[in-house]
Amino acid sequence: MSSPQPAPPLEVRILDSREEATELALAELRALSQRDDRPLVSFATGATYTAMLQRLHQEAQQGRISLAGLRATHLDEYEGLAPKQAGSMVHELCAACPSLLPLLDSGAFTPVPHRAEAAIAAAHEQKLAELGGVALQYLGIGRNGHLAFHEPGVPFERGYHVAHLSESTRKDAVARFGAQPVPHRAVTAGVATILRGKRLVLCAFGRGKADAMRAMLRAEVSTGCPASALRHHGNVLVLLDREASSLL
């Protein structure tokens, strides 16, 4: 990948608690929900965002946030897991935030395909572009620096693609699948997809993410740490607790 022009520094906020980070992350969605052009928000899954999704459901039930004027999608999906199937990313999102179910049922929530075929992944990317592209993208970071399932070593130019999951990524997913084997493949947004989002919000909590955050923010930008590519974006908010920031 050729070196792009330097972007403004990422906005990094180190907070005393995960609750503070959750509130700031949710505030981004509150602001987006005030727009009248049906903007597209892309959610991230995993324990990092469970509290925010639960809060989102509470606020939607209380009428403090309306999801009716939004479109929704997400970052990635395991091969073979349909949207409402236990273990799928969509199932996880809707379990934490049942207020997303009406969007899914009405077609306003666009699931990532669970068939791991390159043409299907490319068609999904095109569909998101036809919806106006992602206005707000939530992100987590893997312990190896991956974004979504864009694993280390995969070129930054890759958009939605079929990912072969690393052993560390599969190990992190064991609890999700219980006695069932963790899939070896997934369909995922690539770095190129993510960088096309207009506003990016990345959250990382706990000492287990400290090495990845140091690589993302302090090491050379390289495919060895996919999250380091965010330094080329220009509109990124990074929310960390003190443990995740401990090596910065």
C-alpha cells in the first residue's frame, strides 16, 4: 500500500472506567440518531460493547434514542451461522439490544453474509455503498491487533473478504461456541472497508489489550497490526480504560 498523506492525530481518551467510555461511545449514536437522512451505523460485537448495547436498548425503550431513523449493519460473521442462529454476530447484537430486532425484521439491518464466498462478500460491500456508506463505525481490537476479522498480514487494500481465522482469534471465541467447534473462516470487513467509514470509534478495555494498543498507536503502521491503519483515517475516537492504556 502506498503511503497516504498524513492524517490528523487520533483522538485518544483515557478514562477511569469502562462506564465512562460506554457513555461517550453511546453519545456518538445519540447524535447520529438526530439526523434525518437514515445514516448507516455499523456495530461491533464482543464483550467490549455488551454494556453499550444494553444501554442502547434501555434508552430506546425509554424513548431517549430512536432507532427508527437509522440503518444498521455490523463488521463480520462466522461462516455458516445465519443471523438468528445462536453464536452468530447478529444473534449476539440482538440479544444484547433487542431493539435492533425490528430493524432486522424490516430489512433496515443488513447482516454480513454467512456464506464464505468472495463474490457474496463483494456484493455485500456494494450494497453498503448503495446505502450511502457507513456514517458511524464501532470497532474493537483483537489481542493480535486485528480489526473485525482482518488478521495480521492481510493487505490493507482488502475490503469485505473471506478471512481464515488465526489460532489466537479462534481461541478467544471458544466461550461463544461452548462444546461446538469454532469456525475456521468468517466473512469480514477489511481495513479498506473500515477506513471508508466517516466516523470511527474504537474501544479497548483491560490489560489484555495493552500490547495491541501500543502496537496500534506507537509502532510503525504495518499489516502486522491491522489497527495501526486507523492512523491514516483522520476522524477516529479511541476510548481506553487505564489498563488498556498502560503501555502507552
